[in-house]
Amino acid sequence: MAIYLDFYGLARNPFNPTPDPDFLYMTHGHREALAQLTYAIQERKGFMALTAEVGTGKTTLLQALQRELDGSNTAVAYVSNSLLPFAAILEYMLEEFEIAKPGESHAQRLVTLQNFLVERFRAGQNTVLILDEAQNLYPQTLEQIRLLSNFETTKEKILQIVLVGQPELAAKLEMPELRQLAQRISMRCTIPLLSAIATRNYIRARLRMAGSTDGGLFTDAALARISEYAGGIPRVINTLCDHSLMIGYADQTRRIDREIAEEAIGYLAVGHRPRLRGRRLRARSRMTPVRWGVIGVVGGVLTGVGALVAMDAQIMSEAVRSAASYLSEMARAATGR
């Protein structure tokens, strides 16, 4: 839990780095992508592909998609480890579909999966396989996944497959050895980057979702700077806003201005520690000119005492006691203690 929540009147962390469908900000692009995927799955279109830049909220959108499919007689197997070979992906699917006896051999597992899909289709139920980070799948694995689409009736696909990945996925699907797979993809959609206006609305919407009632917590100048640096990527926006709130909390300021946003950017970009500003500096440094003067006097007296070492030990001892008593009185008077 973020330590600044109470200070800013927040019930939850508005910029948590982990995907949370409760904080899904539905831009036009998100709504369109979610609607396209939901439609294609419900209409049994077979293969679908969703591509978007890193940090644009693909995983969060997929969680929202699964929530949309809940209660619609749809079973979903979600595979996030794209480095698994096809045999492991198949095993993972059978586990996700809660198939008790999948079979010992690879062929038996394929037959078990086919029987499971046919039974669900006859019962009017749908089945979906979602492969996240699909840009990392090996071409031979993608080709084996394509063969799963051969599980079909004469009229409809009985397994819906959603490939989700970075823009490199679209490039991979253009490979000559994957042309059959590319031809079978019936729906392609993407999530666009956030515009400056969408970024501002995104930040304010997440703050509201977290319980904030202060619409001006981030100034317009701070929002503009965050938008400029983040380039429309929600993950970067979240990180910058979280850093900004931490700096603002340390400063005990209720407004996140452009200067704080710049500090957050510096910390994110090159690891510069945010400098002390405002109340933090005043809280740490209680040294008034008078107190610095006391320190100067202390230094001068101790220097003089040190010179007595070359003279007489008894004189030096008396001088040290006198100086210590005098400096103690001065220090108490200067500091008010």
C-alpha cells in the first residue's frame, strides 16, 4: 500500500503497476478492441489477433475481456508464458479447462481436447484459448497452434484462439512459413497510444476511481509534462504519477506541479534521487544564522585550546573546562533548549 494514500484522501493506490481491470480506463481504442474481441468470440470466428505497444494495457484489457465472458457459458484458458513449447501449452490448456484425465501421450491429449470441445459445442457452450505475449512464440509452435483450429464442425469453429502481443507479432505473422495462420485470422485489432487529452483524462479518472475528490491534484502543467514524456503509454504514466505523489507527500504539498513532475521524470529516466524541496528542506535544516555562528565560535575556541597543548598541561585542562561550560551555555541559548 502506498504511504501517501491518507495524505491525498485516497482509498486505493490509483497507479498500481499490476494490471487491475477495476482501473481500466476505456478510451475509444480500448472500447473498440474489447468490443471486437467479444464479438469475434461470441460469433465463433476462430483466430483473432490483438497487437499493441508495451505498457498500453493489453493484459488489463484481457482481464476485462475474461470478465465480459463470465456467465456466458464460455470456458477460457489463459496462457501467459509464451516460451512454453506446444506440448506444454496443450498440457496447460487441459489443466485450465479442468480436464481430470487428459491422457498419457500427446495424441491422447489432443483427442481428449477435441472430445471436450465437441461436448461443449453440442451444449451450446464456447471455448477460448488466449495466448499472451504471442510475439515470443516460435514459428513451429504457432503452426501447431494453427492446427488446433482444425477442431471444427462443418459450419463453426469450436475453439476460439486469441493471439495477443507487441507489434512484432504482426511482423511475425507475415513470415512465409506462417502464411496459412495469417490467412485464418478473421479479426485484427490494436490499442492506440493515449493522446495528451486522453492522458489527462486517464490520470484524473484513476484518481477518482481510487477515491480522490480533488480534481486539481495534478496541475495542468504537470499533466502536460507527464503526457509529453510518457508518449501515451499507460505504464509509464502510472510510474510517473506514483513517483510524483511520493515526492509531493515528502514535500507535504497538496498539489503536484510541473516541478514535481520533472523530478519524477528525472528519477525514472536516469535514476536521479529527487532533490529536497520546500518543507522537507526546512524540516531537515533547523540551523539559523545564529546557530551557525555558535558553531563558528566553538571551532575558534577549540582551535585556541588546541594551541595551549604546547604550553602547560594544567592551564590547558582549566581552559578546556571553562570553554566547554561556556559553549554549553551558548548552545542552549541559541537552540532554545
